[in-house]
Amino acid sequence: MHHASEALFGAKSTALPQDGPLYLQLKRWIEDAVRRGAIKPGDALPSERDLAVRVEMSRVTVRKAVQHLVREGVLVQRHGS
């Protein structure tokens, strides 16, 4: 299983969409990464903690974005992976 961290962040800073609640900004950013192939089927996202640090959001905000993406079928959540 490939870790999507490098594909998501690389060496540049993270530029999230600027409108709407933070969790929706992060959700749209992850959706875009899936669409452009930066996140591929089977890739693992960074942990909620690591993702929160990288995008400078709370873990609660990251969790809410991920939960929405899981409910919509964009992501599959595997606990402890």
C-alpha cells in the first residue's frame, strides 16, 4: 500500500480552496487529489494527526472532512492502517 503523503504535499505548501467551512475546503482538496490521480486506489492518507499538522487544521476538522468523503464513497476508511 502506497502512502499518499508525498503525492499530496510534495515539497510545496498546501493551497486549499478558500471558500466555505474549513472541513469543506479540505474535502474539496482531497477530492481534487483523487480526481487528478495524486491519490490512487489503495493509497493510504496520512494519519488524521499528521494531516491536521500539514494543513494547519484541528483533528476534528480533518476527521469531519474524511467522514464526509467516506460516506460519499470517495475514500474507504480502514482503522489502524
